[in-house]
Amino acid sequence: MAIPRKPVKDVEEFIKTAKVEEKPAIKEESTQELPKVKKFLIELPYDLWMKLKMKAVQEGRPLKDVILDILRKGAE
């Protein structure tokens, strides 16, 4: 059984019918307003991770937010 071939499109016709999606212009001012964020990978002992995860579940918050709150309190 042969594999059916796709119909060949004319290049000029493809260019004429192609749609260009316009992206909204990003203002330089709006990018400066965003706070800078630094991401990094951290290894946690399983027991500590489980305690933090359980605390996050009990509070109904993401684990990331619980860890950030603890770090902010410790940095004060």
C-alpha cells in the first residue's frame, strides 16, 4: 500500500493566502515595571519537602508561596 502524497501548493498562492498574526507591541515602559525575578533549582530533603507540602495543602496555597513566605520572614 502506497503512502498518499499531499497535494503540492503553489508557493505564490501560499504566500498570498497566508495570514500574519499581529502581536501587540510591547512598550519599553511596561517591561521596566515588572519586578526582577531570579529562578534557581533547590534540593530539599524529602522529610522537609513533605512538611512544607503538607503545610501548603492545609493552607490551600502553592508550595512556592509557602517557601517564599518562610524565606521573607527569615530575611527580616
